[in-house]
Amino acid sequence: MDPLETPIKDGILYQQHVKFGKKCWRKVWALLYAGGPSGVARL
């Protein structure tokens, strides 16, 4: 990742995970970076 790269969006993302056999939602802070020539964007 290039240090000069700036995120397109940033904010709270709710990620689903399994805790003790039960599905829960985890709140995480995420940054979305633009896709490059290959067309792949990154979180």
C-alpha cells in the first residue's frame, strides 16, 4: 500500500461473526481504498 494513498470512504462497518455458536454483529472502523488497474478495491 502506498503511503500517499487516501481512502475514498471511512466509517463504521458492521461485520457478522459467530460467537459461541450464535451469530453476532461486530462494529469495526474501516477505510475503503479505490480499485487499481486490476479493479480490486481494499478495506
